[in-house]
Amino acid sequence: MDQQTWLNERFEENRARLHAVAYRMLGSLSEAEDAVQEAWLRLNRIDSNTIENLRGWLTTVVSRVCLDMLRSRKLRREEPIEQRTEPSGVLRKDADPEGEAMLADSVGVALLVVLDTLTPAERLVFVLHDLFAMTFDEIGPIVKRSPAATKQLASRARRRVRGSPTSSNANRARQREVVDAFLRAAREGDLEGLLAVLDPEAIIHIEAAARIDAPPEEKGKARELKGAATWAKQFIALARGFRFVQPALIDGSPGLIFAPQGKLAKTLIFTLANAKVTRVEVVADPARLRAFDVAML
């Protein structure tokens, strides 16, 4: 077997793991594929005989490529809108929406949303240590920090991902059960199941920005409906086939987030009482979404 064939086979053995690392760092299927491809190109530009640990070398290269991409992304966010050359949210020609949806479902859109609030270094350290079990000694050189400083980054990131301990684990588990039941009923079109988790007097408040199908005379107006029986069936009609939706804590309250490509686009914030949903607030205003503190539920 010649050297190039051997190298091709070793790279393919590592491709799935490299792609998994890159996707969790970037939250984008196409960008993750770009990062893995860049690692392959760099591998072919050096003498592979000088690499003692190919798996570790490839992980380091992909991580550094992702770190550069995250930092570039952060800089673009800070640019005035009129200076940006690429509109936000535009899919690439080679994008795979279905593949993106399946991957986001498997990873968890809530995790992707929370990771997007971290600094590039925090995100990288959290992904490599907490999700892929790399040591701080291994991660430190990638972010150019000591192992102790790298551990501090991971601790800060972990607190953001888990959220503030505003309630007990048992209470959070009960909240998760209610939110899961609500989401399951909505996805499956189970009206009885949805009504079972709603308080009979439950209110749904839909802010103006979330009313994409509002009639012309109601454009720009919020809408509020009282009584679960008055709005549950209509909600199911809109919610069936929910994708990129997952339970989360939003400013400490349980709810659901809608986050295509890991980007927060809409939230449903629940008020609970006696294991029932008494109020649902639907928020889609970008300014409000940016201000939310989202954590895993």
C-alpha cells in the first residue's frame, strides 16, 4: 500500500469524528464540512511521517479551523449591517436542509443555541472537553492557554449551558415532563394529549412579530386567546411536523425554542401551575430573542 492510499484510509477512519466535532463547534452542516475539508488539504501539504498521533493532529487542526471561523463570525456580527456582504440566514447552494434538520435533532438545537452564546474559546473548550472527553492539557495549546485557564473556560461555558440553579433538579425534571408532553402532543396532532397538559383557562399570547399569517387588518398587532379549547386545535394545525424545536429554559422559565441551523428564531415561554401550562407566550422579535438567557432544560 502506498503512502497516499494509507493516508486516505486513515483520514476516512477519522472523518465522522472530525465532522461531529466541527458541527458542534459551528452549528452548521456546510461549515463543518468545509472545516473537515480544510484539515484534509492541510494534511496533504505536510510530511505525514512527522505526525506521531494522526487522530490528535486532525482533531487539533479541525478545532483551530473552527476557532478561526467562530472568531470571524463574531467579527461579522459586530459589523454594521450595511457593511455585510452576505445576508444572514441565506442557504448556500450546496446546503442540505433535510440533513441539517436530522443532524440538529440528533445533537439538540437547544445545545446549539446555548453554544452560540459562548465566546469562541469557551465553545471550543466545552465541546472538546465535555462532549469529546479531551483533556485540558490537550486543549490548552489550541486556545493558547494553560491547562488551568482552559479549565476555567470550561467551567464558565458549563454554567451557561446548564443555566443558573433557579430550581431544584426535581422541579426542573417536572417542568421537562410537562414541556415534553406539550411538544409531543403538538407534533403528533394529539388534541386530547395537548388539552390534558393545558389548564382549561390557559392563555396563549402571540406577539406581533410571531404572527406571520395574520390578516392585513391585524398586521403589527399581538393576539391573545383565552381558554385552551379555543386555541389548542388551531395550534396543532400550525405545529404539526415541528422541526428544529426543543425544550429549553428561557430566562429561567420552561418552554420551547425554534432554532433552524442553531439560530434562535422563535420561543414559546410557558407559565406552569400544578403540572399544567397556564400561559404560553410566543416571541419572535429579534431584539427580545437576543436578550434571552437560554439554557438546557
